[in-house]
Amino acid sequence: MIFWEFVFWAAAAAVVYAYAGYPVVVWVLSRVFGRKPQPPIIAGDDQLPSLTLLIAAHNEEDVIADRLRNALAMSYPSDRLKILVASDGSSDHTAALVSTFADQGVRLLDLEHRRGKSSALNAAMAEIDSEVVLLSDANTQIEPNAARSLARWFADPSVGIVCGRLMLKDPVTGTNADGLYWAYETFLKKCEGRLGALLGSNGAIYAIRRELYTDIPARTIVDDFVIPLQAKLRSKCRIVYDYEAVATEETAHTVLSEFCRRSRIGAGGFQALTMLWRLLSPRWGWLAFAFVSHKLMRWLCPFALIAMLLASGAMAREPFYRYAFLAQLCFYLLSGLAVMIPAGVGSLRAFRLATMFTSMNAALAVGFWRWVSGMHSGVWQPTARVAVEGAGPAGSLLVARAQDQRDSNSSDNTMPDRSSNNPSDQILVADQSGIRRFGARDLAMAGALAAVAVGIMFDAWKDIARLGLMREEMSYVLLAPLVIAWVALSRRQRLIDCPVRREWAGLAILLMGWVVFVYGYWTDPVLWRAAAVVITIGAIISALGLDVLIRLLPAFVAAIFLIPISPNGRYQLAEPLQTATAQVTQTVCDILGIYVTRSGNLLSINGANVTVAEACNGMRMVLTLLMVCYVVAFTSPMSGYLRALLLFASPVVAIAANVVRLVPTVWMFGHTSEETAESFHSAAGWVMTVIAFLFLMGVVRALQWAGTPEKPDDVHPDAGSKRPVTEPAAGVGTSHASQLA
């Protein structure tokens, strides 16, 4: 017990310090011991250093022309500025497009074979003789004065690296999906900059003295982190943060792309630790403090979160730790559900922070696995980007010129053939050899594994079925399989060209589900049944991979309806609704001239007592209506706003419908036989469910008619392409102990 308590509290302290404690501490320290760096004053352009803008690119034909036009618009003296593009074995029109800018001073270093970004940087640096090198990415846009703002710092000989400020924007809306998190990171950079403890740079915009650069290992992943800190270790130069030098860059437009990017950075972080371990020494002062607090503690958080979950589960017999265990499970469940929240629902946007936190730590865990297993590589893939029609005639002309030049070069045998002789490309093909498109065989495999999972946990599934059949208030469970199948079939088009991978994520879900299953077997039947559902889903993911999960996410989320709510949970949910429903029913009866007295949830009429057994007809009416609305919301053309409205309004409408049913029921208990009243109440329950649903559909149609914008049923216009797509009633009874469900 003492061991697990230590593990829990140590892990909790580590997570809290890494994400909340350190920002407070570093802000206080920066105010007490730090100072805001001041750039040297430059009298004229002749004091600015010679500068080369270096852009490493691989297959960036969609953005490279815009990037170069942006570079040529920089307000930097032309006699001191050079632009160099290192094309790392590009097999598209990237190199040819860059060549069309040769008459404007843009130089191309066309590397024949793909080497990886680190090797491309090493090769390009050997060709540069400028005093300062400004490194940037092909998909980055920098403000015109950014280069001048960065370069002025090098008038101070102690400054070796200057990091600019990167602003992220969503490729579709133009807003920043990770605005709060990025503001958080920018705040830390400013504080660390005041302490002289800035850690690395933004690869999109940072400048370094050419003399401080030395070649980095070819397999380096986070070069923008390693290069500045290695220079710091060798020369003890200053790394400063320039808030005024601004660059913008698009975020990954799918959840999966962003997760892959973060897991790659996570692998790079663990890899960098082996190169920069000397920074852990206290002799580096504030830099060592920031390195441990900001980086090392952050990298260890996934393991701390796992330790917290395991420790609280091991001590679940204690009420505090049992609630802590359940709170963690609910938080991770919320993280998954928040992916479904439409981007336009501003009031619920805060819930997406849970998804961001969880996905960030999950990506770090995956990155650790990639690093340990040796699955990382210095060869990078450009992030898939949303196609933009803004290229216009000029863009088309550039592509045409590039194609003409490419064809001409090919006929002269001056452009190398990269289709089959590129060793790096062969490596990439080998890395993806386990990926294939979704087919009948995969469906059969998933079905077989799911059947095995159900067979192993047969007792739990039998208990779920028994509750659905024997308990009327649990009958909604029987509708859940139909809901899952309906939503999955409606989205089957998404599975075209969906990659199927054998991934360890499914095994992780299986392991977590098994831990909860064993724990629930001894302590909580609800957890026991929930774990059976989770393990079955884990078996399916093990067979199909995360791509299928993301594309059919609403169907997987609907599996929540398979988990019967515990009696205590039903009571906690129903009790406040019982009283409210009884009170509204009494008010309506008074308006209609029906004399009814009420005590709590007990209504009396003509000497007959009517108890509102469970508001909203137990769970039956609310959850039945909610499931039907869920199907409509995720299978019909509907905007995100209407989808959220439909889901959130369904329980409210169910309560209102139940009040409408209760009013005549109460009257019948006072003026007819008990048997007649009970029969009417039971039959009216299902009738009111249909009426409530039709009412909701009428509301939705009215809003659509009023001009609320619609969008297609989440079917991405590129659903047939090979690009991943994400997205992202109470009853009554009498004093004769009749309890109507």
C-alpha cells in the first residue's frame, strides 16, 4: 500500500509540475533573476551581416513557389541576401519549380538521392559562405521584416542563435486550432529567454552563425532542437528569442497527421537526450533547470500518467483512490469524445483541451516506442496539406514551365531517374510493406478477433444481454448494436482506400481493458461490463489499425450505449429529474383545472397516490431517443451546429414528452381503475418517444429552412483518395407499490 501511494503521488506531482508548476516557477524566476534581452542598435544596412535563407524541401511542389515569392519579398539588402533551396531527392516538380526562380537569385542544390533533412542541411551548409544562415521550411511564410529583425542581434558577438516566433493557423479556417497550447509554449519561451535558458528553436524560423554549425548525425529527427543546443555546448553562445520576427505555418489538417507529427517529435526528443545529456549537469545553471523541467519532465509524463492509473487501480478499495481511478478513466473517455465536437461549437471548445493533452502524451509514448525499437529515421515526409485554389494562372504557369523543363531535362538525360534507384525511397517502401487497403479479409479478421474477445468474456456479455431483456429500464441496451451497425454502414464509403496496419495501439487498449476487467470483476460490475466492450473494440483495432477507428469513430463511440448504467447511477440521474418532472406536471394540471397535490415526487389526486418512479421513464425513453437522434446526426447531411443541437436537445424533449404523458396518466389514476391507468401509461411511453423524435426533426428542419448552413455527411471530398481523412422518462406508480417504468 505504501509503495503504491508513493507511486501515485510522485507521478501526480511530476505531471502537475511539468504542465502547471514549471510555468509558474519559471515566470517568477525570470522576473527575479532574468532580464528582457535587448537587440543591438543597427545604424544602417551596412552593419547587417551577410545572410543566406536555407530551405530544405522534399516533394513540396504545392507550396514551394509561394514560399520563394515570400522569400523574395523580404526587406533585406539584396547585396547581402542569398536564397538556397536544398531539394532532398524530390520526385515531383519541386526542383524544376525552384529553377524557374534562378533569374531572381534563387539557388538550387538538387540532391539526387533522398538522404533525410539532417543530411540535406549538412550538404547545404557546406555550400554557404554567409556570416548568418536563416533556416526555414517550405510551408512557412515569414513577415517581410523578420530576417532583418533576426539579423540585427548578431551585432552582439555573444549571440549565436536567434529564434523567431511561429504562429500556427488552421489551413481551412485560418485560425489556430492549438491556440491556447501554442500561447502556453510561447509564454515559456519568453520566460526562458529572459533567463538565458532558451531550449532550441522553431525550425520554421531561426538564424545561426555559420561558424557555429557543425554537421549533425544523419538520423537526427528534431534538428531545430539539436543544432542550437549543440552550438551552445561547444561555444557557450547565447540563444535569444525575438518575439518580433514572425512566421506563420499551417497545422496538420487531420487528427492522425498531427498525432504522427507529434509522435515523430517525441521520438526525436528521446533521441536528442542521448546527444545533449551534458545539459543535465548543474554547471549549465538555468539552462539545465529548463532542460530538466521543460523537456525531460514533459517526456516522462506519459509514464507518470500510466503509473497514476495503475497505482490508483491497485488501491481502489480506498474511496479516494477509487474515485481517482474512475476520474482518470472518465477524463480519457472525454478526450475521445471531444474529437467529435464540431469546431464551431465555441462553448464546448474547452473540452478539446482534454483531447490535446491526452493525444500529446500518447504521441510521446509512441515516440518513445519508436525510439527504443529503432523505428525512427531522419527521412521525413511533408505533412499532407489541404489543396488551395489560390495558385491561379501564375501557379499553373509555373507548373507548366517546370513540367517543360523537367521533360527537356529528361530528354537530355540531365535529370536523374529517381523512380527506382533512390535507396531512401526503397527504405520507405519497405517501411510501408505492412500497409494495405481495407478489404473483406480484414473485415473477417476483425470479426474473428471480436468473436474471440466476446467468447473469452462471455459471462460479461451474457450479463449485458440479460439486463437488456429482463429489465425494462435497461432495454435501450438492445438497441445499441443496431445503432452501431447503422452508423458504420452509413460511413462505409470512408473505408475505400483506407490503410490497414497492424498497430500496437490495439494491444495497449486490450491491456488496459483487461486490467479494468479484472478490477471490475472484484469491485464494480459496471466497470466489468465496460471493460468487456473496451476489450472487444481493442481486438478490432488490433486487426484493422487506428485509421479505421478514426474513419468510423462515431460507430465506435456508440458502443458506450452497450454499457448498462448501474442502479445507483440511474438513481443519481433520476432523483433530481423526478422532483422536477412532478413539479412541472402539477403546474400543468393546475392550469388545466385538475386538482393535484404534490410532496416531493409523489402526486395525489382524489385520494390516489401517483409516484413518479423514474424521471424520463427510467433510462428507456431518454436513451432510446438519444440513440435515434445519434443515428440521424451522424448519417444525415447536417452542420456541426445542428448535430450538437439535436444531441443535446433530445433529453430535454424526452422530459417534456414525459410530462405530456404524465398529465393524462395522473387524471386517469384519479378517475379510472389502476389497471387502466397503468396500461395507458405504458403504451403512451413508446408513443411519446416517437412524437418527441418527430418534434426534434421538425425543429432541425425549421432551422435548416431558416438558412442554417449544411455540410455533407462528414464525407471528405477526397474520401476516395489515398489520404487519411479525419475530421475532426419517468414513470408513475401508486401507493399500492405499483412502479411504472
